[in-house]
Amino acid sequence: MAYRIKLTPFTPSFIKFRGRNVFRVKIVASDAEDMPNEIFGHQRTLVDPDTNEYQDEFCFVCSPFDLSTYPANEPDPTQTPQFFRKDTIDIYVPGIEIAESTISSVQEQVCHLITLLGKLDELNEGAATWCPSAPDEESSSSSSL
């Protein structure tokens, strides 16, 4: 299969967050071929127990296992921790260099994911090994005793 996905980083923008100067980094995955757009692992966490306000925190770029394990767009309420996949990363970082580094790192990790998906297609059955020996060998060695 020809796995591919388009990553669109938005120019890091300067904003104030809780009185601090930070840069907002947003990356959107789209136009995927032979894979889902939702490749960014998030975790839903309770932010304010008084208001039951939740936040979706970006945690990781998914692996092939994560793509098959975690649901897209909404977490499974029976699963703990509540990981799920989204097609967007939207985070704040403390500086422009970190913003650029984050974008570059995410791009590298997504390319690695594509490589891993391709390698899964190449898996084939290896040579079987019997431990401690094949059934025929075991029966012939026990009959010679």
C-alpha cells in the first residue's frame, strides 16, 4: 500500500496564556491515503472538578498499534487512561525555537509511522521452530530408550 498523509503546520503565533508569552503551534493531518487522518494521540483529562470541564491534551504521534487500539475523535469512556486520536495538534510552547523544533519533530515522527506501516505490509511467515524438538523427533527419541 502507498501510505501517505499531508501535514499542515500553521505559523507559530505569539499569544498571552495565563499572563505568559507563549507560541501557539497547530498542525493538521489531512488527505491521508490507506491510513486515518487521526494520528495524534491525545488524553482527555479533568481540568476543573467543580465544573466537570475537560481538556484534550496532545501526548504522542501514534504508532501502528495505537492506530488500532485507540478510537478516533472521542475517548472510550470505559478505558483508562482515556487516550484517543485526533487529526490536529494544538499546543502552546514557550519560544519560537521550541515551536519550530516541535513541528520538525512531529514531521519526523509521522514519517517514521509511515515507514512502520509499510514494514507491517512486508511481514511474512518465518521458519517455524519447535521447542524442545519437533513431534516426530521426540517420539523417535523416546522409543529408542
